[in-house]
Amino acid sequence: MDLEEINSEEELKKLKSGTNKEKRQAAYRLGKRGEHRATPILLKMLGDNESSLRAVSVRALGRMQDKSTTPQIIKMLTDSDSLVRWEAVGALERIKDLTSTPHLIERMLTDTDAGVRIEAVSSLGRMGDLRAIPAILDAGAKDYEMVDGFSVHFLAKEAVSNLLREIVVEHISNNEDVQFVIKHDSGQLHAQLKQLSNEPPYQGLKKSKTPYNSLPKEAIWHAVCSVDHFLTNHPSPFAVEVKYIFQEGEVERVFVFSSQGGSWWVETIVEPHLD
């Protein structure tokens, strides 16, 4: 038995029957080490009365990156303690199980703690799930509450840019053209959210100071600049086209950005929406 194995055995004993302080330290070390034998104990600790133990357990499970624990971590998104919810958001980002996307969207839009909402928008930007983009833009247009110099509004464009860049880079790396369509119907999104949560979307959030319909185009342009930077350093003959359809009442605004051989162009089409 090597030294690391001996250390893990000691930490597992502390995790199971040590003091609260020893349990917190053991959970941190075992999670960092990726010691999956700790998973059953950590899952049990999610129900502990001590919020600090729940928080450190969630973080450790996230470091394990075991998708089988996703359902239990999703439940912690509604914990009474905001730090536990914050840790759960980060854990789900590390695991990258896309079944958690709707739940992260709900936290971004409805959580009473601005820090949790900010962590959620940041995590959604790194999850690689395009379904999150309309919700990110909806939240970014409404949520200006600041924590440590950041807000959902501040991070929305960056999150969308990260998502689009990740998809483009993945396709180009696989020697494929990139072509996809994102449809954004804010009215439909609100109806879906009412089914997800008992709390009204955006309850208590500050209203946008800028025209709502300007944010999608700003975010798309931000993504263009980000992808352009990548293509400048990684020239590619493959075509990139992203079409973003933003429905606003009876009108559709279609933002298209395209690249072929390094030349970019962006166009906006405004037309009546026809069912």
C-alpha cells in the first residue's frame, strides 16, 4: 500500500466519523484527489444539518465528475443555504451533464441570491449547451444586481460568446463546417419557466436600462469578435454560419453572422412572424 493509499484510508475514516472540522478537511482533500470511494459518504452528508458540511460535500462530488451523482446535486440547487446552492451550480458545471441545464437556467432566473444567479450564468456559458442562450439573454437584459463587480447583465454577452466559440472551435477542430440556428421566443420561455418554478421569473430583479432587443445583437457581435480571434490564430477553410432568430411579439429579428476563409459579415433581417 503506497503513501497516497494510506492517506486516503485515513481521510475516509475522518470523513465517516471525525469531527465536523475533520469531515470538512477530509471532503476537500478526497474530492481534490478524485477518491470515488468517498462518494457514498459524501452523498449521505448532503442531508447533514450543518450547511458547511453540505457545501463541502457538493464541491467534492463536483470534483469527482461522476454523472451518476447529478440528480442528488440538482436537489441541492434549492437548498436553504445560498453557499450550498452556489457550490451546487459549480459542481454541475464541472460534471457537465446537460440534463442539469434547465435547472441551472432556473437558478439564474429565479434565485433570491445574486451571487448564485451570477455563478449560474457563468457556468451555463461553459456547459456547451446552446439551449441556454435565449435564457441567458433574457436574464442579462433584466438582472443588473452587482456582486464583487459582476452581474448577470455584465456576464451575459461573455457567456453567449463562450458557448458559440466552443461549438465553432469543436466543429472546426473536427474538420467540419459550422452551421446552426438558435430560436429565441421570450414569451414561450416565460411559459416554460412558470412550469419549472413556483416563483415568478425575475421576481425582485432590476429592470433593464437599455432596449431589450439590442442585447441579442450585441451578444452575437461579441461572439463574432471572439470566434474571429480564434480563427486569426487558427486559419481554417471551413465555413461558419450562425443564425439567431429573436421573436418579439409579431416581429422576428434574424441576426446572421458568417465567415468563409476569414472574411466576416453580419446582417439583420426584420420581418413579420408567420405561424
